Amino acid sequence: MKREFEVFGDIEFVRIVKNFKGKSRGYGFITFRREKDAIYAREKGDGRKIDGHKILVDKELGRTK
């Protein structure tokens, strides 16, 4: 994921969500250093393919109660 998204700006953090056996669950999170880079990644990254899988890029809004 990092390699695919660093073209949009400086990445601060990448987390790929895995199951208890360590296998990817098919989604992850990226934190960009600048908000404008995150917005750009969301606009241009949505629909790209990674390892043959079309991806959805969206903004994480945090958990609510």
C-alpha cells in the first residue's frame, strides 16, 4: 500500500489490518503528513488496482459511540 500511495504525498503511517493468523483482511489505513495529500490520494487513488484488486479509497471519520 505504501508504494502505491506515496506518489500522492509524504506518508506518516501505514496499517494493514490482519486476522488472528496474520493474513490481510483486505483493508488498511494510511495517514499522510499533510491533509492536502490525503485529499489528493482520495480523489486520485479511488478505483486503482493493487495486486489485481480494485480498491476503494475513503476518509476515515473515527469511531462513534
